[in-house]
Amino acid sequence: MLDCWRLRFNECANIFKYFSDRAASGSLPDLSELDKIAQELHTYPTTRAIYLALGDPDAPSSSEWIKSVPLGSVWSPKAKNSTSAPPDTSDKEPETPETHGRHEKEDRVLANSITFMRDALLSREISYAIAEGDAGRVYEVMKVLLFLFAGSSHTKHCTYLLEEVTRLELESSNSG
């Protein structure tokens, strides 16, 4: 996430030095400006952003997030080695590249990067919540993780979290 901040501030090489230099020159942005930037950057590590990177056809095409991500060049496969390919004797049209059911404008690397940022932020949030003894924050992250594990092949993690959330919701008494 720090890299997103670094890129947001005109690709500065060192975000810590950038802010130290701004502090020394007396030109630090105020808290409201930093909050606005944080809200803007918060849209990147979301599940919706992952779907947008994967070329979700139902995604709105005019969103600010889509406009902010530059498109690269279209990938084209390497030409086949002419010595191993049979001679082409037909006059048929060239085949279109196989997308294997994926969207043609998908950016798998960007989607994986966003997924990592989202998961790392959840991991950091639950780690801090545990260290601070904030059971409410731990519980909220557990509910999110439950759905992430339910959509993956980690069925034991999903089952464990479902049992814990159920135990907390239905079997624990209110002490308030």
C-alpha cells in the first residue's frame, strides 16, 4: 500500500524522504487532504477492483478507477516455429487467439496484485486488533475472512471460521 502512496505522489523514490523533505520545507499536506487521498487509494485493494482488473463485463466502463489505470498493449502470442508447423495449404481466415473463457482485456497481474494488497490489509488489521485486544475488530475481520475462504479451496478454514462466528453469534451470552 505504501507503493500506492509513492505512485500517488509522482513516483517519488522514497515516500518517507518525500514527507521528511515536505516537513522541512513547511509544505506538508493537511490532514483533510491526506484523508481525501487515502479515500481515493482505498478503492484499489477491494474485491470490486479485482473484478474490474479481470475485465468484468458488468463493470461500469466510465468509473474513475477504470480511467486511472493505464491500459497496456494487447498481448499477442509468439509466432510458431515454422520448422515444426505443418505447411498451411488452406485459404481459411487466421484463427483468433483462444482466451480460455477469460475476458480479452483482463489484466491478471494487476488482479493478483490487488488481491495481495486486500489480503495483506486484512491480515494487518486482524494482527493489530489482536495485539490491541479489540475483540470487535477481530470479529469483523473474521466474518470477511469467512467469505474469502468460502470462495476458495480452503474448506477447513471456512468451516472453522463458520463454527466460531456461529458460536459467537448464537451460543455466547451478551455481557452488556
